[in-house]
Amino acid sequence: MTSPQPAETRTQKRSAQTATLAEIAREAGVSAPTVSKVLNGRADVAPSTRARVEELLRTHGYRRRRAESTRSPLIDLVFHELESAWAMEVIRGVENVARDAGLSVVLSESAGRLTPGRTWADQVAARRPHGVILVLSGLDESQRALLTSRSIPFVVMDPAGDPGADVPSIGATNWQGGLAATRHLVDLGHTRIGAISGPTRMMCSRARVDGYRAALETAGLPVDPGLIVTGDFHHEAGYRQGLELLRRPDRPTAVFAGNDLQALGLYEAARELGLRIPHDLSVVGFDDLPVARWVGPPLTTVRQPLMEMAEAAARLVLDLGREDRSSTATRVELATSLEVRSSTAPPREGRDVAG
Amino acid sequence: MTSPQPAETRTQKRSAQTATLAEIAREAGVSAPTVSKVLNGRADVAPSTRARVEELLRTHGYRRRRAESTRSPLIDLVFHELESAWAMEVIRGVENVARDAGLSVVLSESAGRLTPGRTWADQVAARRPHGVILVLSGLDESQRALLTSRSIPFVVMDPAGDPGADVPSIGATNWQGGLAATRHLVDLGHTRIGAISGPTRMMCSRARVDGYRAALETAGLPVDPGLIVTGDFHHEAGYRQGLELLRRPDRPTAVFAGNDLQALGLYEAARELGLRIPHDLSVVGFDDLPVARWVGPPLTTVRQPLMEMAEAAARLVLDLGREDRSSTATRVELATSLEVRSSTAPPREGRDVAG
């Protein structure tokens, strides 16, 4: 989906990374220790000096030499928001790898904004972690420059936006997952299949719904834009958008709910309208949170290996920080798989078309 | 439940806290900078020297003078285990307070053991956080001594064991919650009420079941030990122990499930046996996790204000670290409340006694 960065640009960047700390200091008109202080995120530097030094670090593409000994035994883990139940799976995965490596995990929340605040970047520079993992959250240019100049590696997990071709990332096969979910419903005989998308600013939402569309089109079924509604990946949105879909005179006999929480919201909407799952409505989720197995009926869903993805992200970021790094793949998508449970069934005879 | 520490002991401890760093060094036969290194968790001290210094710090009750400036902008949050869904609520609460105070949260898991490992304590000493919050997890004597000598305050949230009268802690009114849950079932007309306890080594489990017993006894109902089974607060235990309870010839018409996850396991057991909730079986949980509202039928449960408890713990630990600390209450229990939803109803007529 992204065009890779032209090779020339990369080469230019690399050849520019030759300025020494002393040269930066000279150009900024400050002492070398002052530049060090800025690099270490120390508070005792005037804001204007700090800004000047940061700007020179950025334009020169300065990269601090990696020094294992000066790093703190920490990994930074930054969430877009901690509310979602699947954050726990991610935390566990990162915690597993961190523990084995003798590191602790520093948790931050970017509080719903898609890039963490400036203060956060300063704190990270000051505490010098082994690496930074961003979950559904990106970095702006200056934050990337700040981490790069300190040689603090970072990895984006399940990119919400389009992180750029040179940003290491771990994702899941969202498009394939949307395809598999919808094909399952088509194979059961459904022809009117709705979808509740996640927020459209997140690439993973778009990929899932594109997979849904591809399944319908390759099966020769029409894609009805009226059957595609947009939520925000939370339970409440699944409930509200679910009510909207199910109150249509030509309501769908099956819905791909975008994620598990929206699927649970849809369950509630169906209950409220007296529709039984799967007899009157088939539902497929996405994520396979623990709760998917516990609800009644247990939810058919696309399993996203969240814990394994988080483990892969943690291993990748630690590897990026090593002088003798082994891995070359810095954009990885782990496979999703369909878990068929009891929330899907063939449509009831004679009810396939009618409302 | 614990007898408070005698006043004399406390006074003795306090008066012994007069040894200076130089005196500790002299007695240990090392230089003062070496003692500093030990206090700062630096690695370049021989293990035997380190042990000798730690022992002297402990016996002299040494307390480092609080120095705001040398602290890292961190709060340590330690979980017994991260698996449980309610860990997320706690993380969010601590994160809220930390963010407002400009601090980041370091997350650790004691991996199922009830006290975090020795390495953890060393890491905490080295990173000098503003404070430590332990969730369902205690500290052993040497870990407490280590934190105390570094003047790193700590608070235990929802104590699993018995933390000792002088350990600051935040809990919930577990006994009152068990009482309210069971009284609700008694008031509906149930007379055969089962209970699934959490692990008996956790005080909160015991308190809840004691509340259950008190409700039965004060209602003049017999307490049948055969109707009290023990789980581990996870879904699977609720399912297995639930099956055991429900397969009894004299099965209960209602069950207090100990927590929400066990209640969801019990839902599954009931589904498997063809018992409808609440028609054939009433269920009450404990915690009020978000999922309690989403399951079918929505779960009647005892709300434990987890996020508020975590916020209170974070505020308390930050307050304990201030020279001019204001709060005096260091053992707090926040109130629980019964949330009546759709999983409880009067027992069906004529089925009250029979299996």
C-alpha cells in the first residue's frame, strides 16, 4: 500500500550521518557536554539551546554510538489507549520477552492521540530504554528524530496509520482475516452480509473491510454500501451500529463485526431485538480475546495472535538494538486464522431475502 | 484480623535509625562510595560485600534521606499475575495518576509467585522510582528492608496475604461484598446457595466466603460445606467447579461465584448441562469487569472499584514519598456495591429443594 522510500534518499541520509558530537556543539555554539545533556534528556538546558541542538541533531542525522552499558534495563511500551481488552494480551507478550531478557516494561498511554506527547519523548530520551514498542500508535517526525539520534530503536505494532516503509512493524494479516471471516459466511449460504468497520483512520480496519469486500466480489455477490457501518472497535459502537443494521427492513442475515468487542455489542443489539444467534443472525468477530470463548453462544472469530505479535515486536526491537543484529525482516505480518464456534450457522430457509 | 505491631517495637526501630552512611561503611570495612553503590543498585560491587552492606543497612534500620532530585520519574507496579482481566482496570488507574504527576509506570509480573524475585528488588533500587505498588503480591522481609533503606515507599493493593499492620494498603470491602451478594440471593427466596471461593491463600477470597457464610447464618439458613468449592479466580476453575456443584443430586438453585471470571465459567457449565440462567440457576459474580455487562444474561455482580482503588494506591504511594506528607490513613478499604442485572431471579416454584 505504501510506496517504498527511494533508494537514493536513504543513501543520502546515511552519508550525512557523519557529524560528531563536537561538530554539533561547535555549530550550535555550545559545549560538547551541553550536547550530551540534551541527548540524555537532562532538564538543566535552556529550552532555546535545546531546540537548536535538537534541530542540528536532526539535520545532521546524528546517531549516538550504541553503548550497552549506559542503557537502562527497560523497554518502553506505548498504547494508543489502554481501555481495550486486548491491550492485556499485548502487555503479557512484551512482559514475557522482557522478563527473559532481564528487563522491565515501562507503560505509557498516548491518551487517545495517535502520537505520544513531546514530554513522553523527553522522558524516553532521559531513561534510555533498550527500545520502544508503539501499539496502534505512531511517532511524528521530530519524535522519530529524537529516538534515532539517541540510537533508541523502535517498532510499531499493528500500525494504525501508515508508518512509512522504513519503520519496523509487526502486524497481522488483517485483509486475509476479513476475507476468511466473510468467506465462511458465504460458504454457509448467506448472501446479505453486513460489516461493522473499525475506525477508518486505522489501516487495520480498512484492510479487514477490504477483505470482506473481496470475499463478496469473488463469490459474485453484490457489495451493498448500506450494509457497511463504521464503529470505533468498542462494545458500545457494536451495539449502536448493530441496532442500525438490524432495524433495516432488509436486514442482513450475517454480520462481520470488525472485532470481538463490536461483536459483543452486536450480541446485545440482537438480544434487545429478540433475534437469536445463530438462528436469526450469524456473527463473526476478529481478535479472539479470551472472552470470545466465554460468551453465549461462543463467538466464531478471526484469531489474531496478539501475544505472539507482541513477543515478536519485543524481540525485534531488542534485536535492532544489538550491534550484531541478526534479523533483516523489519516488516512482519503474522497469520490470522478462523476459529469456528457457535455464533454462525446457515441462514434460515425462506428468510434469506425477507426482512 | 492482624494484631497491630506493639508501639514499643516501632519506637525502637525509629531510634535505631541514626547510623550514617559513613558509620555503615566503617562497620562493613568498605568506603562510603561503596555503600552508595550498593544503595544505588550498581552492579560493580562484589556479591559478598553487597550482602554485608545490605545486612548492616537492615540491622541499623538505615533510611536514605529523601532526595526528590535523584528519583526517576517512575512508579513501579507489580502484579502477581497479569492474566486476569481486571489487571487492566488497575493499570488504567495507576496510569491516570502517574500521567497527571508526570510519571511513567514500570510494569512487572511476579510470575505467579506471591513475592517478586530478588532481581526485581535490585532493579527497583537501581532505578529509584517514586514508589512501588504491589497488586495481590507481598514483599518478603529483605525486600521490604531494601526498599525502606532507599526510602522508596510502597503500597499493597488488595492484599493477598496478611501484609502486617505497618504496611500501607488499599483494599475493598470484600466481606461486605460477599454478604451483600448472598443476602440478595436469600432475599429472592433461595435457600440452597453454593459458593465458589477464590484461592484460600488470598485474604480477599476468605473474606468474601466469610461474608457469604454470615449472610446464610443471619438468615437462619444452614451452611452446607458441600456447597462451598474452591477455585483460583479463573474462568476454567469456575467451569470445572461449577460442573461439580451443578451435577450434585441436591444442586444449589443459586451460586455466589467468587469473582466474575468464575461466574462466566459457571455460565458455561450451566449451558453444558442445559440449565438456563436465571430460570434454573441464579449467579452472582464479584468485580464488575466490563464483560459482566456484555454477557448473556448480563451478570449480577458485586462492583469492586478497581480503577479507583488503583488510583488511591498511586496517590497514597506518592504521598508517602513526600517530606510534608498529608495523609495519615495508610490502610484503606473502598466500598463495594451490588449491581443487580439479569442473572438472578427467584427460584422456580417446587424446584427449590429437589435436584
